[in-house]
Amino acid sequence: MKNKVKIIDIINEGKDVKTYLLEKPDDITWEEGSHFHIAMLGFDEGDKPNKSLVRHMSIMTLPEENKLGFTTRIPKEHSEFKQRLSKLTVGDEVVIFKIGSRMQLRRTNRPIVLLSMGVGIATMRPLIHSFMNDSSDIPNLVHINVDASNKLYKSELEQVELEQFKNYWVDSRSEYYETLNNIMKTQGNAIYYIVGSDSFIKSNIQHLKMRMVKDADIILDKKDELLSEYFN
């Protein structure tokens, strides 16, 4: 089902990064870690949809915030979709559809470690907030973000006063893996969620598997038919 929604706010998060907040239709709900398709108006005119005007994005808000949000990079050299997106203003409309989730929190009395790169933190934000709202059956939740030049949502996350939650900003891969190794020593039998570039995901999977983490305990925001490309 397609919904045409208005942009209610645009936040400049730093260099080449913006958060777009959209009105929430009354009949739509979702879980933490969900994604949706966003399209420019007119994408479905003609004989077939114009896929260059559609993108798959993580939803960085929860339903109780009463808005749909996504954060994305808009570099100087950008696609037709990003070019159109960069010109939109508050009050303009976009089309959303195909809400789904592959990253829900697993509440199995095991620690959860979130590993993100850059704007990949947008996928992790609702997981963190869901844990803040209800930490049942999750003893600890830890998040590490690398390449954190923009430090997205920094002021928001620094205000979290919850002993079971730790957040780390790191600026290099060497610092990242040092932090991850230290966390692995204290968070035994954890479940790991990874969001970032393909190389970031694959290097993390290799790092975790070398330390005896099972494939079943590594969660990716990927379709089932694509998982073998990352785990093999």
C-alpha cells in the first residue's frame, strides 16, 4: 500500500547528512529496526515504475514518536533520487511503501551489541530507544559507531542515563576493533547487529567468527537470499 506523506522537518546533521521527518499516517505502524521504500512523486507514472526515483531506507524513529524519519547522506555527486531529495522542503510530499523489518531486538536474556558505520546508526537509533523504553530480557545493550565525524544523534544519546546501555564513538578502524575486542571480553554470549558498507559488514563477520561467534548470532539488515554472500 502506497502512502503520500508530507515532510514536516528537515534537520541538517552535519557535512552532507540530513534527517527528514515525515508525517505518520494513522493506519501505519512498525517495529524497531524497520525499513521502508521512499519514492519521489511521479515515480509510478508510465508503463513501469522509475526505480531511479526510489530508495530503500531505514526508519530511524519509533511509532510512539508519531513521525516517520530517515537519515541519509547527500554528497555533492549524487544520484537522481538524492538530487530530487535535496531540493525538497518542508511541506513537500514523498511516497512511502513496503515497510518491513529484519532487525528487531532479540529478547532472549542475552546481551546485544550494535555495530554501525557512519549513517548506519540510523538503523540502530530505534533499537536503542526500544531498549530504553523496555529493557526486559536484554541484560545489556552496547553500541559502537565508527567513522563518527558527524556523531549523529550525539547529544540525544549522551543524555541516556541507563546503566545497562553503553555507547562508543570511534574515529578509526583500529580504535573500533580495539573497542569491540574489549566489549567481547565483558559481553559473553552476545548477539551482534551490523549495519554499514559491504566491506564493513564482511570484515566484522570475519572478526566475530574468528572469535567463535556463530552465524546465527550475527544479524544483518539483508534479505535472506543475500545472506550467503556475506557469511561465505
